[in-house]
Amino acid sequence: MGKLGLKEVNSVISYIGGSGGYLRGFSYANHAQFYPEYCNLDIDPTEYGSTTRKRFIKILTDSAPLDQAKILSGVLNKFPLTEFEELSKDGIISKYEYEAKIRLHEKIVEWMDGLKGLDLIKLDESIYDFEFVKEVLDQADTLISNHSYGSAIDRTHTALHSYLKQLCNNAELEFEDSLVDMQAMWSKIRNEHPNFLIDSSEHYKPINQIVNAIKKLLKNINDIRNSQSFSHPNEEIIEEKEAKLVINLTRVVLQYIDNKVSK
């Protein structure tokens, strides 16, 4: 996702609670302490509006996506769902109000992931069975969360390359050359892996054409990694939207191949 809009910000306000120009649990003093203590952000609320509510809304609305994610994380740490559960048990809020807090909590967690760039194609746990693949995918997630999609192109490429290599080794698929690129590994898996079977009947022809196009896709991903990522001192770096597209396509290929061979 891009940034939180006013609708999402108002939902965060509803989760925290409060009335008038003030937020529940926030005095002027502890609101100022909230950002460095809970969000690891250097923000002075006195520069934004006259009440804690106005200040919080302005700060959250104006912040960059990653900072918005940090503020949301701070909100959930300062006001955990268990706190509202206790308020419900004590009769301070109704069961309906508590259920509304649960729904808002789920939305806030979802927004946090989106703001941190973790709204990517989900991968099955079996892909993470290879320790090195898991490590570089985790590194890619960290780079996306803390920097950009473009910064994670190299790690995502490495994850796919390593995964294909592991599959070939496990299936004892042999190559004449010692240096093998991803396209050659994919072709070997496509044609010789014992579990990689595709229906060859006529009605399956369009699907086979899509599968066969993966080889060209892998070449393009490799070229982008070499010429438009931070893997080398390249003059031009891929734009963010295209970087996210490349990362998601890489994850789609990973997911598809894993589904085929994990029978």
C-alpha cells in the first residue's frame, strides 16, 4: 500500500479511543514521549496542532509509510488488545465495543505489513525448508521494510537462484558446465524433474505456453538484477513499482515450482 489516508487514520483514533480533542491514555507530556519510546522516532508534537488528537492525526497523516508503520506498532504496544479485553471484563466497555476493537486491531496489523512492504505474494513454508533460501528471503523482507523494494532485488534473485540449485541437487539433475544460470536450471527441472509433470493435451496448450515463458522471465529478472539493482554500482536503479512487480513475479515462480515438485 502507499500511505494511510484519513479513513485509516480515523480508524486508528477509534481503536485508541478518547473524546473531544483528546486521546485516551495521552497527556501532552506522554504524547511527546510516545514517539521516541514506542516508535523510535524523533518527533516533537508541539509543532502539530493544539490538542493531542489533532497532533496525533497530523503526525500520522504526514509521516512517510515506514514511519506510519512504526507509529502503528507503537499504538499496538501502548494499547494492546489485552487491555481492552480487561476493560470488557470489568464492564467498562461493552462486548460490542470490544469486538470492534478486535476488528480494528486486525486492520492495523494488516496496514502495518502493507506500509512495510510485506504485502507481497505469500510463500508456502516448504520453500523455507532450505536454510539458505530462508535466510536470503528474510534479508529481502528486512531490506523492503527498512529501505525499498529496489534494495531487495538482489536478495530475491539470490533466493530463487539458490532454490533452483537445491532442487537440481536434490533430484540429482546433472549439467555439463560447472557454471549454470537460472534459465538452464529451470529447463532441467521443467523437463527432467520426476515430479514436474504438465498435461500435454490440446486444452492445456495455453497453460504450457505460460509455463514455457518462465525461461524468458528468468532471463529478464537476471538482467534487471545485474544492470538495475544494487548488486553492482549501476547508474540506473529500477523504479519502486517495477521493483515490487519483479519481486512478486519472482515469488510467483518460486511458489509455482515448489507446488509442482512438492507432491
